[in-house]
Amino acid sequence: MADYDDLQYQGISSDNSKRSTRILSGVKKFCKANLLVILLLTSLKLGIIIGFAVKFGSNRDFSKKDVEYISFPGTLFLNALKMVIVPLITTSLISGMASLDKNAYGKLGGKAVLYYMTTTFIAVILGIIVVTSIQPGRGADKDAIQREGSSQQVNTADAFLDLLRNMVPPNIVAACFESYKTRQVPDEIEPGMVTELMSNITGATVTMVMTTEDGITSLVNESVMTTKMPMMRYKSEGGFEDKTNVLGLVVFSCFFGAIIGRMGRQGEPLKIFFDTFMEAIMRLVSLIIWTSPVGIFFLIMGKILEMDDWQKTFQQIGLYSATVMTGLAIHAFIVLPLILFIFARKNPVRYLFGVAPALMTAFATASSSATLPITLQCLEENLNIDRRVTRFVLPIGATVNMDGTALYEAVAAIFIAQVNGLNMDAKDIVTISITATLASIGAAGVPQAGLVTMVIVLNAVGLPIDDITLIIVIDWFLDRCRTTINVWGDSIGAGIVYERSKDELQRLPDPFEDNDKFSIGYQTPNINNTHDDTTL
Ligand code: 7O9
């Protein structure tokens, strides 16, 4: 920039200076877009290399505290991303919905939903094909695989009702930090009642005090014991827990935005307020993005130091991980690019480059919601997707469209069946496809979704839920892989909806492009200065 100013002062002819401005700004733009990708790739690589070097070079185990200190800059980066999520999703949806008319958001929404449903379903089918061809669970010795964590009781009907309850939060301010969850708790133990088997040896007879299926305490002798096992009784208990209720915020913001959009002149001040709010948040995001190379380096390195006995884990369930990764790779490199090319006529490689920062952040954070600010920025700035589309489609996509998760759940369920030597018939396969699709759509609405949705899929086909503990060991890694695919799927969805809705968008005034067109005899402040040099 300084060189250019010098040239101007030296009185170079205006033609030349115009050309050099263009070239300079082109070079500047290219470097800006690519520099970040280069920096991110380098930090990802360095994070892995240095992580392994330190882990094996120092020959010591890193405690939780060590890892906490080492990945501290990464935690700050993650916090910075999470910090903007609530204002970002609410203002982006309100401003996006308010800038579309009833006809347009109906059509855009319809296309987005169609895309989400088809791609998620394709992902599940792909997962089923891959896991039944590779058969990672056949011949695996279930008892030899180390287990980690514990499974939990889930009532499918309660989980579904929680989802609906979360969509209509009783307090919109509280929805920013708490969601409703019904949990299964052991039933109250009354005097004389025990939840676990207890033996009481009196003389030669063994008497056991136990809870029977209907919860009645009874004294049973040894012979009955062999035929009737004691049962743990659970009851549902609902309450609020600390977790942002995204679904509630999304539903509220969509309605609120649509209403503002239909209020005409009366709604203008609010509309301008939310547009400007969103604009300011996006500038904050551009700041945060430049810290991502450092953040990602520390997040990845911390994760590598934290890993314990990864060789053993890979030996035991390596084939299972390979199966999940094969499925995800086919979906990411073949299915989705093909869909992008057929329905949007866009070059998938260029597209991949444009959203690369978002994909790497998704891998490093294992959270598509924390990545959302970067996904928005990449699509708007690098790929020039219309803001009315990104702001409306992406937050919804991040909440309900999870191709990677759906594929993963289908593979995991069939893997567990294979490990137990159980055969899945056509009915079971159909049940798994449907529940895995629905579970991935509802995941964001259910607290502690990862485990809960997996239990729902397993319950639906009667597979042992305790066997979830077999695959938890490697979940931290597969979560990163599937999150990357989730973000890639959301990005491609936004591109397709944009290309397929150009007609509807053209009919509408674009508040982000030209203020005059949309102001109805009302002077609006200029909010259209996103491309000036003050932007970071
Ligand atoms: C994966 F975009 C937002 F901001 F609207 C948004 C905010 C929060 C969207 C979603 C959420 C959210 O809470 N999502 C959520 C997702 C919650 C629990 C589990 C999951 C599933 O996560 C994926 C997985 O485990 O497979 C994956 N980690 O895409 O983030």
C-alpha cells in the first residue's frame, strides 16, 4: 500500500496508476486469501510434527494439567470463536430472513431442506455400503478391545420431546445458555430395596434382596436367581442444563426476522440495526480468523500430546476407523463435488480452496458450530456467495445438516452388530438408515448429543448400548473427521442454493449491495462499506 502511495506522489499518469491499483489490489487479494490457507496448512503440519516429536522425544507422559497449559493459546482461540456464536447466529438469521420476502425464503428454504435431506441420506447409504463391504467387526475379539467411558440410558420418546421443547424456549434470554434435558435417573431407593444384587448368607441358604422387573422388593432364593435377573429401574427427570439452546435461538430468530421483513417501513429501523450488528460481528470474525494459524497449531499439538496408547487403539479398532474414513472420503471427494458440479456448475477444486480455512478449523476444533463464523466469512469473501443466502442457510445448515455424523452413526451401529456376530436384515438396515438420518438432524437439539443419538440408533434395532464404550476410544479423532465433512456439506449446500436461486434473489432489492434500492423513501445510513480498506 505504501508503494502505491509513493507512486501517486511522484505524479505517475492516472492511467498507469489505475492499472497498478488494480494489479496491486488483485495481488493483495490473492495473497490475503491464500496466505491464510498457506499459514493454516503449515500450522496444521507443524502441530502434528512437533506434537509427535515432543511426545516421543521427551519420553514422558503428559498429565491433563500439562496438556491444559500447552494448548492454552488454542483454548483462547476456541473461546474467541464460541464468543461470537450467539450474536452471530441470531443476527445473521434475523438479517437474512428480513432481507428476503415470503416467496423467496420459502423457495430458498425448500431447496436447502431438499439438499440437506438428500445428501444426509446418501451419506447414510454410503456408510452402510462401506461397512458391509469392509466388514471391520467380523472376527474382531470384542473382549480384547479396551473400553472407555460409560454408556447411558436414553428414552427415545423423551429425547424427541426435548427436541420440540427446545424449539420453543420459555425464556429467550436463558436460551442463550441453557437447554432442557430429560435424563434417566435410577429410581428412588426405598428402605429395604436395593438396586444391585446383594447376598445375605444365613447358614446354608443364600437369600438375595433385589428389585424385580416391576420394582417390587422381594426376597429371592438361589434357585430363582438363575432364572430371573434383577433389573435396575430408571425414571425420567427433566430440567435445564448448561448448554446454549441453539435450536430455540434459530427458531426465534427465523420468525423474528421474517416478521421484521414483512413490517415494511415500520420494520426498517430494526432491520438496519440487525444488518449493522451482523456487519460489525463479521468484522470481529475477520480479526479472529487471523489468529487461527496459532490457535490451530496449539489445539492440534495439545490433542496429540493427550493421546494415550494410540498404537494399541489403532491396532484394535483401526479397521473400523479406516471404514469410517473411507466412507467420509468418498462422500467428500466424490459425492459432494459431483453434486456441486451438477447443480451449481461450480469448480469443486476452487470451492475447496475457498473454504479451506473453515475445513481446517473444523478439523482442529471438532465443532461445526465453533467453525460457523469462519465458514460464513470464507463463503462471503472468498467465493462471493450472496450474503442473503449464506446468512440464512449456513446457521441452519450448521444446526441440522450433518452428513459426516449421519454416515458415522450408520457405520458404528453396523460395526457393533458385526462385533456381536448379529446379522442385520433388510428391516434393520432401513431402520438404521432412517434413525441415523433423523439423529443427525436432531443432534443439536439434544444435550450431549454424540452419545445420546448413538443410543437412539442402537435402541431402534435392539443392539447392546454398552458396546458404545468400544468405539468411544477413537471418537475424538473420528469426530474431527466427520465435523470437517459436516462443514464441507454445509458450504456446498449454500453454493447450490445460491446458484439455484439467482432468479428469486435478483427480483429482490439487496440491502447489502446498494442501500438506495431497498430504502422506501427513508434515508438509511450506509452499511455498505465492507470492501473498503478499513476492513482487516
Ligand atoms: C459437529 F451454528 C450454530 F451456531 F447455530 C450451532 C450452534 C450449536 C449449530 C449447532 C450447535 C450444536 O450444539 N451442535 C451440536 C452438534 C451439538 C451436539 C452434538 C453435535 C454433533 O456434532 C458433530 C458430531 O459429533 O458428529 C460434530 N462434532 O459437526 O460439530
